[in-house]
Amino acid sequence: MSSDLVFVLDLGSTKAVCMAARATSDDKIEVVAMAHADCKGVKRGAVADLDDSAMAVSEVIRKVSVALGEDVNRLVVAIGGSHVEGVNAQGFVPIVPQSRPINSDDVLRVVNHSRQLMMPPDREQIQAIPREFRVNGQRGIAKPIGMNGSKLEVMTYIVTGHTPNVQNLERVVQMAGARVDGMVLMPLASGLGVLSEQDRELGVVVVDIGGGTSDMAVFANGSIAFHASLPIAGQLVTSDLSKLLKTTPDEAERLKLRYGGAVASMVPEGDSLDVNQIGQEVPRPMQRRVFCEIVESRMRELAIMVRQQIERSGFTGMLPGGVVLTGGGSLLPNTEDLFETNLSHMRVRRGVPKAEGQLKHSLNRPEYATALGLARYALDTAADEYDTATGDGSWKGRVRSLFSMFGNK
């Protein structure tokens, strides 16, 4: 069975998700098996506790293995957090003899040239994603192989990470009895999980509001062009509520899920709730609108950060696809309204991934955007994978273009 399956892992600040998926005849994603488990070993997108993280990964791998009746020993893994950075780099190679057809070796050489960056000793490259090729100065070429030319150029999005953090994530997978078959930038995966081909071509921002971090990416001309990790997410909202209301984090989370909203003014006047405070036997009543003002304050801060990062990316006014919110934090009521208010002239909507198979009804939810996007990436880029750029056979040297996702296989 496993010959047509990909296995993916999304290890987040609140849970670990493992999926086994394959492509259907009409190029959709069928999830054959899935498991999730609570995880408290990841903080701000980075592994903080090897043992706790490995236990969560072991649990989800075991459950998927049991469901399939075979071992899961290789995983495509999402990586995110503030330590992961991205830069657009250019490469150039001459074609000799001139005007001969460009081949895959030429493509590999030009991408390798774009990867020749000066790196600090504590950072390493995770992904190299060709965004655009140019042949003899002609821009917007996705597949240069077979074209005649004398000069080949490429614009590549280089994803780098803090080496200890990358190694810790790889170590967690190894401790769980598997190996890393590739790492994919988290907001890139989330975008592939919820965005349409038209969105990615026109220009769009995806914001994955998770537990420990919110990760965003700008897509333009079919590929990723910018990303950022923001320190505001669901757990920080819960922490604010816990501190200000003098209640436990579990009680704050329960109240947030049941009564929370991102726009306090949209809460009916007179609505109230009871708060079980630490050390108090009798619950304290409070107005729900006041409760939501605490939530709104932090969520507005997140929206402003997203706006600032869009400005930093240089794509302001160039994203007709607007902003797509996903991740578990996007389920907070009225979040789209709050973002639209703070992102003037940009359309905001929630993005929901779509899977096929018997599990689709439980998986077509924003919190599974990253895992389903990982499956999409792994399935759609495998056939378009170039030989390892480093020559050492490791996953870090592979070059995978996203263009095959847009009908250019």
C-alpha cells in the first residue's frame, strides 16, 4: 500500500498530527489514516522538550501504523517559528554552446548558484524553492527545460533555520523511530492546504493562527515570495485571560472557546458568563463584552502585525487575493471582521482545507491546513524533484519546484 502514500507530520505547540495520504485520480488528496495527540514540548514553534515531543510523535505514528497495518518510518515534517527565515536569491549560468536546449543539469546548476549564500555557522538551508526562471531575459518562465537559450537565470526562495532547532526537530522524529524525508516551511504548507491556484497566481496572504505562533506567507505568481512568524497566537490569548481573570489556563481556554469573540462590540449587551477563579468557591459573574475586549485587544495586535509584515514584504496593493485566515485560532468568532477593519482595502476570509476519503468530514477544518498542505506538497512535487544539490543524498539538498502544482507537469 505504501508505494503510493506520503506520510506527514505537523508538530505544533498544542498537538501533533500525523497523516498518511495519497492522490486520487482527479488530483485530490485522500487521507487514508490520521492521528493526533496533545503535545506540550514545542514552544514558539521550536522543540523545547525532546522527550515530551517524541512521545507525542511516537503516539501518532503508532496509531497511523496500526490503522494501515504497516510501519510508518519516513515523514515529511513542517517547520516554523521565529528561527526560520526566508530570502529571495538570484542565480545565473551561461548555456554552452549558446542556444542549445536547456536541460535538467542546467536547471540544477542555476539553482545551486542561487544557493551560494554566506551563512552564519549556526544556520543552515532547509528548502530552496525556484520561484521564476528567465531565459535570455524573458521573465515568468516556470519550466525552462527544453527551451533554447544562451543565458539561464532563476529567482529562488531560500528557507533557512537555526541549526540546533532543525537538529532537535530531526532528533524528535528519530527518537520516535522514523526519519525525516523532508522539511517544509509551515506557512507554505498551510497555504498549499487552503489556497486555490488562482489565489497563488494573483497574489494572496495566508495567516495560520496556531497555538504558540501565527505564521504567514505571501504568495505571488504561483509561488511563495515572503514569510514571517508572529509571536501572537491562541495560547497568548488564553494566557491574557488567565492572568487578568485570575483563573487557571484550562478554565481560561474553556471560556475562550465557549464565549470568546474577536470583536467585543458585536457581543449582545447583557450577555454574561461565570468565571471560576483560583481560590474562590463561588464563580464570579462578568459581562461577556468585557471578556471579549481582552480577546480583541490581543487579536487586534496580531492583525496590526500582519499588516506591518505585508508592508515589509513590498507587496502592499499587489495582493488581489486578499488575506486568508486558517489554523485553529481562525475559528474564533468575528476574526475575519477584526482583520478587515485593520487591513484596509483587503478582503479577508477563512480558509478551510479539503480532503477526500472516509475521514474528510473530521479533517476539513482549519486546524488541519498545515498537515493537508504537507501532503499536497509531498505528492505534487515528488515527480518534479531535482537531484540533490549537495550531492550527499540528504533531504536538505533537494530542489523541488512548486510549478508542477499549476498544471505544468
